[in-house]
Amino acid sequence: MSNTQKIKVAVDAIVFGYESNQLFVLLIKQKYGKFKGQWVLPGGFVLNNEGLTNAVNRELKEEAGIEVNYLEQLYTFGDDTKRDPRGHTISVAYFALVNPENLNLIPDTDASDAKWFPIDEIEKLPFDHNKIIDKALERLKAKLHYQPIGFDLLNKEFPFSDLEQLYMCILEKKFDRRNFRKKILSLGFLNESNKIQKKGSGRPAKLFSFDRKNYKAMEKQRFHFEIKFVK
Amino acid sequence: MSNTQKIKVAVDAIVFGYESNQLFVLLIKQKYGKFKGQWVLPGGFVLNNEGLTNAVNRELKEEAGIEVNYLEQLYTFGDDTKRDPRGHTISVAYFALVNPENLNLIPDTDASDAKWFPIDEIEKLPFDHNKIIDKALERLKAKLHYQPIGFDLLNKEFPFSDLEQLYMCILEKKFDRRNFRKKILSLGFLNESNKIQKKGSGRPAKLFSFDRKNYKAMEKQRFHFEIKFVK
DNA sequence: CATTTATTGTGTAAACTTTACGCAATATAA
DNA sequence: TTATATTGCGTAAAGTTTACACAATAAATG
């Protein structure tokens, strides 16, 4: 039985980026086959003797010349055996984040075309890729509440308002700026830099950075990140 | 490339059961091959043109004659290409729960042997099955806090003390009985039956049942299940 | 160059939730 | 009949979240 199994294994990546109050998803232009010329999620078939995580990282490098900041497995799509018209294929989807440094640097590798699309301007995509993006977005929204994942979408040093706006933008909610700041600061994993950022008018802002080491240590001591919201 | 892909796709199930203050995992005795005679997680290769969820349910029926109460995808194991000595295989692992009605009724189907093992008496298993069980247990513990999943491990009608003990047993924590009761009841999805259960000495207990319909409705209205603990 | 506008930083009181703990009610066991 | 086990309910203290106001510091405007 296992000799005759003809199921193919693919990986797909949903890479999120954030800049100027907008959430983006990375898509690439299909080069061959039935969907040639259409935008799809980066991904492809896993090679023999290649681990899944390796496969995603390889595809991201090949197709978009990108190295991500955060990567985790999202879900394996394989209930619909006709999800790929080329034949029975399951796809292990990965959820990834990049910070702004990696946002604008997508070299065109081997004639591939990669582009950032605002999340709310994504049309109907081939396969079940819209469904996959929906699931990834759901995960991103959920994780903002219980993991310090927002920092992976920001610069290393950021003013507090960046974090605040990122939360409001992605969660599509409004909440009190002052309470949010107090809450996050009270958790004790932000380092206050002595630098100061001036941008446009208004009082210049202190810059903060996420102290990942400290956070990891706190996590081991039964600390739980959690943020609830108002409005 | 995709023509020569030789990766096999399997599913595995981690089925949890609970009774008399003990958490159990379902294992089956391997019938053929290198690990013949050893206990492993139920599962097997996915058939051509078979969906993943179908594959798990089929294997559970074939190998243990069981239908589960709750089923969700856990994780896809495929970073280690040598996790199965028979060749490159990825396994989509599923997390399942059964209630006590299904706990003791495992018919021996086609010469297979299935058995419930207390979670703390599981020895070294073949493949990466111990790792899979660890991940499933972690998920179970986490979900008890943010999803009403405990009810799937109990009888339809149960005294409050059952729920309370299930939480303490699985989470390996102690907390205040009275506060726990108050908290759960305040969430408003338990129906109080007018039946009463007597068991041994002590005041007889009211029986409660989980109102799944009501819970689903509340969930849609932005209600979030959540339980934090003391001690 | 004084005034307006934009944005940051800090504080405090009220409402709500969680935690700690006492005791009456109702059964069986001795 | 008394002791023991277990259930059911209530209340005060501690902690957390929410709502809201105003001073500080810059650029933009006339």
C-alpha cells in the first residue's frame, strides 16, 4: 500500500510585513503551469530527504530572496484531495513575520517576481490560498494577545506609538493609548533606550526595544504574556 | 521533480481518555514490521484520494474500533527526515478526546490490540511518538484554560467535583474548589439538571451538563472562555 | 516670535475580577 | 447518636482593568 502512495507534499508560507499602518502579505508570480502569471503564496514541493522547515526557508530564499524573522507551522491542508488540480497534494503551511528591514528588499531571483500586497487588497487566488491566508491572519490576531509577536514586525528600536498603532491596525480595534502603554511597560520586558526619535511635530518619543532574553527567562518562571482590550 | 518525490504521508492520533482521576492515552500493538509487538500511537499511511481527517477516523476505527468525541489537527512532524526508519515519512498528528462511554469499549478488530495507558506510565515508544504525546499533552493542558474541552472527557451529566478534579489532575495543580465553581458557573453555559448523584458519603451532588449550543452562541458574541488559576 | 497644533508622558479614582477563607447542609460510616 | 465526608453558598480583601485629564515638548503657522 505505502509503495503505491501518490500523495505529494508541498509547503507554503504566509509572510506578513507591516509598515506605515498597513499589514502586507508576500505573494509571488507563478512562472509555470496552469496558473502561470497569477499571484500565489510562496512555496513548493518538498525535496526528498528535506525537512519541512528547510523546505520553507529554501523556497523563501529561492522565490523571494528573503530570510524571515519569525517562522512557525500554521496548519496542514489536506482534507480536500482536489485542492490542487495537478493531483492529490497536501500542503504544510507556515506562518512567518519579517521586520521592516526585510520589507523592501526582495531581489528578483531566477526570473521570479515577488511583491508585498496590502492584506485588504488581495483578490481571489488559485488553490485554497485565500483560505490559508485567512487562517494565518486569524493566528496573527490571536497571537498578538498572548505572545509578544508584534515586535517581530517592528524595527529593533521603536517609539511606543508604533506598537500601539500596530495593534490597533491589525486587530482593527481602538483602545486607550495610556492604558496600553501602562500595561505593556508593567510586564517588564521593554528596554528603554536613551535615544529619542523626532518625527514630524509633537513631543519627541523615547525609543524602546524588546528584551527577548529577559522575556524568555520570565516565560520559564511561569510568566504569561497577555493583553486584553477595551473599547 | 514532483514526479520523483518519494515522501510518504501518514497520520497519527493521540487519543486522551479520563477516568477516576487518571488521564489515559490510547496505544495499539504494532502487528508487522520492525517494531512488531511494540505499542505505538494509532495511525497509518493516508490512502490515495483520501482526506487527512478521513484517514485518522478510518485508522481509529480499524485499529481500535473507536469513534472520538473531539478531534483536531495537532502538528505535522516532518523536520527530521529519518523519524521513520522505513524511509522519509511525514506524519500529520491529530489530537482527540473521548468521554467515558467510549473508554472501555475497544473491540479487537482484525487481530489488532488496543489499550489505554495512564499518561505517566508510558515507556519509550518507537519513532518520535513520545515527542508527539508530549506535544499533545501540552496542547491539552493549554486548552483547558481557554476552551471548554474538559467536558469532552466527562460524562454528559456530571457532578461539579468531577470537573474540578479533572482540572486538578490534568494540570497537576491545586486550586480553590469554591472559586473554581463560582467562576465556571458565572460563565453561564452549564445547565443544572434536577437529578442528583449520590456516591459514597457526603452530601449528594447536583448534576450539570455543558450547554454546547449556548456556548457556541456566546462565542459568536465575542465571549471568551478563560480560566486562570491560583496556588 | 508668539500662538496654534500635534504628539508624548504621567497620574488617579471607579468598576470589576480574582483570591482567600468560613460555615451550614446533607449524606454515609462508625 | 456522633463522627466523617462532601456539597453548596457567601463575603471581605487584594489585585487588575478601565475611564478620563492635563502637563511637556516639539514642529507648523501667521
